[in-house]
Amino acid sequence: MTSARFREACMVLSQQQGTILVGSSGGLDSTALTHLLVEQGFGPRLKLVHVHHGLRGSDADADQSFVEALGRSLGVDVVSRSVATLDVAKRTGKGIEAAARHLRYEVMNDIAVAERAAAVCTAHTADDQAETVLLRISRGTGIEGLASIQASRLLPSGAVLLRPLLDVRRTDILDLAAVHGWSWREDSSNVDQYFTRNRIRHTVLPFLKETFGDSIIGQLCGLASSGAQAAEIIDDVCAPCLERMSPSEAPLSVLESCSPAVRTAVLRRWIRLTLGEMPSAIVTARLTALLTAAPGSKVTLNASLNVIRERRSLVLSAATIDILSDSLVIQDDGVYVLGHHHLAIATKPASLVSDFGTGKDTIVIDKRAISGHLVWRVWHHGESFKPFGAHGRKLVSDTLTDAKVPTVSRDEYRILADDQGPVWICGLRLADRVKVTPATDDVYVINVWSNEQQQSGIL
């Protein structure tokens, strides 16, 4: 392996004592990383960590069995953990992919504490880095967001997280696996183009490589490196302000002493102290507007946290439920779960969508027509909206009555709403104000289904 990043990681691992954890899904990249570390003599110190997310039934069981067999064949211990990804997605309001990622790192950190591990290694590649850069650009990232996947960082446990293959192309790993005869597991969800990352992997990146050449991967990774350097500079500039703030309170006097650009960067880092990640560009804009809003105004970060504008400060507070607790704030593309019901949302250019749904289980709406944030929740008595194609407004309760929704279940009926009110009475009627028009650039494709139903193929 001629990778500079791999050599650097091996040097770091050689200089430390203790267990080395390797995140292992059973896929190509993590399997290759395991073989390579064993070849470098780290086998006796390795421990593979496999997380069973409870999402893919027998396929996920087979992944776990493969990793355990791999460990036995190499003389490496394996620790497997099962997590309730859907439950966490419901409780936190995260999409399923985000919840799964959060749980993986939580498990690895917990095991690092228990094992007093010196390091944790994951098998992210240069292709993963390029995909992440494009994904973040598509979501309106700031400069620091371009840093994407870091080559190394400290985990809360004190162990160093290393990504030894971050400068290695996936094609090179495939060639290496072919030479050595390594086997691995294929995750069928990796080809499901409902997920934004998979569309980038299988559609966007191939187009870019065909148009600009294979070097586009390296150029995107170079952009990530530049973003990481810029993020370090911004962190240094923001540090004096953050030292005068607490994780739960940001004095307005401190924020007002900054230039507008620094103020925005400080706000983003303040939120990161609690959430562990930067807020989106949309949430950042709302936080900035909150500075000049009336006391009592608030911005919802997720299903459990608000930022409240008080007279002299911004305060992080547990969400007071003015939308019922059985609700989720929809912040990013992904799959969301409420009880036995699922909601999937994906952003697409309007020009690529030919089927605009029926309004029964799938809708396509104008992204720019959404005011504030989308919330999937139970309807409120007295709420009204103008249905698609109607001349006037109609009570949600009347819509449910007309649809013959049983009285016993009517009070628990879910709708999708924004700051202006109902957007979609799920499965029944769409609001006229969010319809797609010839001027629409981007759309949200939204699908709802229950455990007993199949997800629509429109996504």
C-alpha cells in the first residue's frame, strides 16, 4: 500500500500502546483495511467493531456473521453490538442514515472507553470524501463544511480516530482485493438511489468523471483539504468569543461585538458545542435573524431543542411542545419514522421529475414555497388550508370528515406543515400554495407509508 495517509496512520499506531478498534461493516473498504493492518503487524492489537442497525433483516445478520468469520480467520477479536436505529430516529428527529451514523460512532466511542483503546480506524476512501464534498455543497454548506471527512480527530473517549484510506481510490482497493483474493459483503442499500449519497455515487460522480476526467475525485478531495485549513483559521478567530459564552447561553453583547461574518461563524460553533455538528445553512440564517427578533422568539434546532431569544442573550432550551410531542422536524433529505409510519423526503431538480404523484401516498411540491421548517405532526383543531385546485380555504377537520376517516382515529391523523400551516393532509389533500409551477426550480418528493405498505417507487 503506497498511500501516504496509510503510512502516516501506521506511524501513529506504532507510536501508541493499546487496543486498535476497526469499524467493520463487512463491506469492501473495511475488509481491506482489516487485511492491510494485519499485514502491517497490528493483528494482535486489533479488535473489529460491527454495529447491527436492525434495518435489513437477514442481510444484516449475514453481515455480522461475515465479520465474525473474518475475525476468526485472521485471529482478531470481534465485538458486535445491536442498536435500535429506528427508535433513535424517531426520538431525535434524525433521518435513518443520520441516526445510524450517530449510533456507529457512539458504539465505537463506548467500546473505546471500555477497552481503553488508543485508536479507532474507519475505512473512508477518497471516493467517500468526494461524495461528501458534493453532498455538502448540495445542502448549502459553509466554507468549514467543505472540510467534510477529517483524516483524524479525537473522540470523547480520548482515542484518536484515524482514516488510513482517505487518500485511496475505491478502484485501487478493488484491484488490491482481486490480487489477494479477499471476499466481502455487498450492502444492497448502497445501490438504492433514493438516498442522496447513492445518487451522487452512481449518477453525479460518473457524469463529472466523464465530463472532466477521473482527476475530479482528487480535485474534490483537494477542496476538502482547503476547507479543513480554512476551518482551523475560523476556529482560531472564533475562540475568544466562544470563551465568553457557555454551551447553553450566548450573550448578545458578545455576539454584537463581532463583525457579521465572525458572528455567523461563532453562532455555528456555539450550536456545535451541543449538537456535535454545525447547523445547516437554513438554520444558521434563522439564528442570525433571531438576533434582531423580539424577545420570546425562537428557532427550532430539532425535535428536542430550541434556541430562545431573551432580552440579553440567546438561550438553548428543551423544546416546549407547541407542536405535539408525536412530531418530527424535517430538516434534511432522508427517511423519518413516527410509530408504524415512515416519511421519506428527497430534493430533486423539477426537470428530472415526470411523475408528480397523486397526493395519496406521494407528493411533489415546490421547495421554495415552504415557509420555515417542515414538521410531520398531528393536526390541530381549527387549522385550515386551501386545498389544491380549490377556490377557498377548508378546515382540516372537514377534510378528514369528507374522506370518512373514522372518528376514533381522527385526532391522531398526521399532516405535514410549515410555518404557514398545513402543507399536506397525508394521503388526502395537498395545499395549493406549494404546487409545482413552470417557475419551480427544485422540488421535494415526499412519500409516506406504514409498516404494512411498500414505499412508492417515485423516489
